[in-house]
Amino acid sequence: MEKYLYIALFAPLVGSLFAAIFGAQPKIKFVGLAASGFLFVSFVSALVLLFEVMATGQAIHVEMMPWIAAGDLYIPFGFVVDQVSAIMMVVVTTVSTIVHIYAIGYMDHDKGFNRFFSWLSAFVFSMMILVMSDNFAGLFIGWEGVGLCSWGLIGFWYHKESATWAANEAFIMNRIADLGMLLGIFLIYWNVGSIQYDAVFAAAPTIANDTLVWIGILLFIGAMGKSAQFPLHPWLADAMEGPTPVSALIHAATMVTAGVYLVIRANPIYVEIPDVGYLIASLGAFVALFAASMALVNRDMKRIIAYSTLSQLGYMFVAAGLGAYWVALFHLMTHAFFKALLFLGAGNVMHAMHDELDPYKMGRLYPIMKGTAILMIIASVALAGIYPLAGFFSKDKILEVAFSGEHYILWGTLWITAGLTAFYSFRLIMLAFFGDTARYKEHGIHPHEAPKFMLVAMSPLALLAIVAGFFEHGFVHFVNAVLPEFEFHTHHVEMILIAVTSLMALGGIAVAILLYRRGRISTKWESTWVYKMLINQYYIPKIYDLIFVKPYGAFSHMMWKNIDMKVVDATVDFIAKTVYSTGEKTHTMQSGNLSVNLRWMVVGVMVLLLAAFVPTLWEFASNFYTQNLHYFGAN
């Protein structure tokens, strides 16, 4: 099985390097096909490994080579495929392969076609390192690789100032959070003497509780950055500046899911510190409602879906924080399928509308884009949590987890969020595809359906969004071999909880259809303070700009003007001018004139004679003074 592990891990890297060879050349379609092919090979290998783990029940451990050996510290390039990492590998490679195939059509006319596939495959490779490593150092390398590749992909269209800003914002916010994670890893090594998962998790119960709390908090700070949890969330919506396939990959199978994976993987640590877990769950519930509220009013199709991702990540953290790690992983898996489908559908609409993303400028696209509309409706129903689609099984389970633990405030928050999720999902569907008028005609846009092969590429995601939930029982049995079991205490009210949540979701859909069946509601709503607060993201970006960005910019300008220019540059310029001036004054030494050369030779001889005689004369004068000191003293 070792060879399949290496194939699953390194096939995306081979695809990335192959595409990079042609990075500066005009579009070569074979580059996209080859990169997609390598991803498919990785997917098949991941499936083989999954079936092997299912058959044997044993994890596959591989140590490729030593990495760091210094004193007592030994870190290998080691990888593990167990029940958790096998699920993550299949999810990552499934979604990534589909996104790669889709991107061949989406990026068809982009001059950076080859470069795009190089970055995209490198992104997947970094995520595979992250989920397959058997130690925190390897996880951190993949963690940083994902951050680097996201920077390159979000800012892929670097000629746009908004894209470079968004890329830098995502990169910097994640580096801030990663400092916390790095400190957590240092603290683990300080107390355990190793950062191998097996050693750390075995030692977790013996670590002092206060230390373990700090480790849990610091690791979660890293997760907050990657999974865009409050207050490190603004980058996620701004990351929509990248090409749509990038958005699908970031939000469905890579990057933002890394934070949830970290908490799930480190469950032996968090089991020992339930108070930190409850803090994680509380923040998750807040973020779920917080993000959903902003999605209610946003007028950018991709940003609406991005806020949806942020909200669903909150759900996952609630489950993980309350100890239901398998539920968090299950929702991560189902969410990946319907969220990728939503983003790719949005990409179709964006292309059809000549890059227009405001749903208020669309309307009645259904007759023209039936395939895309049906796929996005399937994804939206799954996101809303309607039976029998996948979201129903995983999201309802999280609500059941909160209720089972008697965390009624968390349950109520998630229940309200479920209604909001259904509402904003179908608000988008109604505005874009239905309504009384085709508003795009007012803007001179002539939409068209996406190429058939792009719709075919999206179809597996639609199928998985429909059927994935039915694998719940097999999934639970499989992953609970390494994850702690969660005991539900809601058997007597389980059906009531399901009914209440389903009615909330159906109510959200019904309200959206009623309000937006004609295209839009009264503009009076848009003049209220509530709408202005939501559309401005609670003014948080402006607050950050006022508190952090502008003061830092002013400080940087002051340092540039007073230190860099007046001290550093002035010093360098003075040295340069002095050397230049000296050269100007002494260049006549090399004039080639014999008389001049003879004069300089005389000067040189005089300098040498002085150098020889001055020390002797100084010694003579010193001795003379010493011998006649009484004479000089008497005078």
C-alpha cells in the first residue's frame, strides 16, 4: 500500500510541475488535461487506500525519510492513512479532480491558463501533505503551503488591484493566526519532547491542565485563521476575487476545512479540556448566525455563497467543540460536495452574464440555463438541510448534538441560522433564475448556458449532494475506530427535533419564494439601518481599517520618511558620494602621463619613508623624554 500512498500524495505535485514548465507560454489545453489526469490518479489511489483501511481496520504508516534530527528532536517525513485522513483524502481528491476538469472550460480564454493549473495542483498537493502527515511539523508545512498557494490563486489576476489586495489580506491574516499555532506546537514539544501524533496524544492526559488549555487555545487560533472564524473572517469573502474554480476549491475541500480537520485530528487534546471545547462551540454558533445574517442582503453571488461557507464552518466547530468529532467530519464531507457545486454553478452564471455577479441584474435565467439552475437548486436544497439530500443528515445531526448536551442557546442559534440559510439560498436562486422580468436585458447582456462538458463535470457533485447522507451509519462505524463516540440523549425527541428544524428550513425557503417571486422586494428595506449594517458587514472591515490599517500605514510612512530616507538612505548615499568624490579627485593617478606617474612615485616613496621612520622617531622621542623627565619636571 505504500506505493499507493506516494501516488496519492505526489501525483498532484507532478501535475503542478508539469504545468509550471509551460507556465509562461500561451494556453496549451493538454496542460489542463494532464493536470486533471494526475488528480484523477491521486483520487483512485486515495480510494484504494480507503478500501484497504476499511478492509483491515488498520492505519497505514509510512516513514519516507528523516527530516530533522537535532539532539532529542527527531522529525521524519512521515505519513499516516487512517480512518480520518482516508476520508479527507477522498474528499479532497474528489472535489479537486472535478474542479480541475471544470476549470479547463472556465479558464479556456485566460492567458494564464497554464500557470493557473500549476498553482491549482500545488494547492491540492499542499492540502494532501496537511491531511496525511503523522506529525504537527508536517501538518504545519502543508498548512503554510496551502496559505502560499491561496495567495497565488486569490491574486491570480494580479493586474487587478482588488485581487492583489484580497490575496495579501488572506495571506497576512493567516500568518497572524499561524503564529499562534506555531507557539502551540512549540509548547507541545516543550512538554512532550515529540510532535508525532501518537506520542503527543498518548501523553495528553499526563500534561498539566493549564498547559493543555494553552495548547488547545493556541492550536485553535491557527484554525481560526484558516477557517476564517471571527475575528479573522474578513479575508474569506474578499477571496472571491480569485477565479471561481479557486473559490470552489478553497471553500469546499481545501484551506478553510483545514481548521476543522486540525481540531478533529487533535481530539485527544480537546477531550481533556472540555471548557476550551465549549468556547470553540460557542464561537462556532456565533459565526454561523453572524455569517448567515450578512448573506441575507449581499448583492454578490459568490460572496453570498462565501458567507454560507463561513456559516457552515461555524456548524462544524459547534460539533467538534462539543465532542461530536465524527459529526463535524461528516458535515465537512457532505458540505464539500454541495458547496463546490454551488460555486461552480455560480461560475457558469458569471460567464453567462459577462462577469456580472449581482443577482439583482439577472432574473429569469432558468429558461436559458436550465442545467445550471437545476444543479444549483439541488445544491441549495442540500445546503438548506431538506430531506433526503445530504445536508439534512449532517446539519440536523449537529443540532441534535447541541440539544443532546442541553446547550439550548447553541441549539436555538443554530436553529435560527437554519432558517436564514434556507432563506438566503433561495433568495439567490429566485433572483438569478426566476422572477417576472429578465432584468439582464436592461443591461444589454446576452446570457448562454455553459458548455455541456462543464455541466457533466459538475454532475458527480450533484449526485453526491443527493446520496452522501445515506452513508451516515457506515461512516460512523468507520471513523469511530479512531474518533471518540458521541452519545446522543435525544431518542425520545429526535423526530420532534428533525420536524422543527425541517419546518424552519422549509419556512425560510417559502418566505424567499414569496418575497422574491417577482424579482426583488421594496427598496424601503434597503434604507433601514439594519440593512446598512448587514451590507457593510457590521462595519468590521471599516473598523479594522481605522484601527489597524491606517495607523500602520501612517507609521510606515513616518518610518520611511524619517528613518529610511533620512538615516538609512542618507548614510548609504554619503558613503557612495565619498567614494565617488575620492575617485574623481584621484583618477589623475591613472592618466598614463609619465611626469605625473613619476611625481606620484616620489610621493609614494616619501610616504613609505615616513612610515618607516616615524615609529623610530617616536620611540626616540619617548625615550629621550623619559630619560630627561626630571629636567622637564624641574622646568
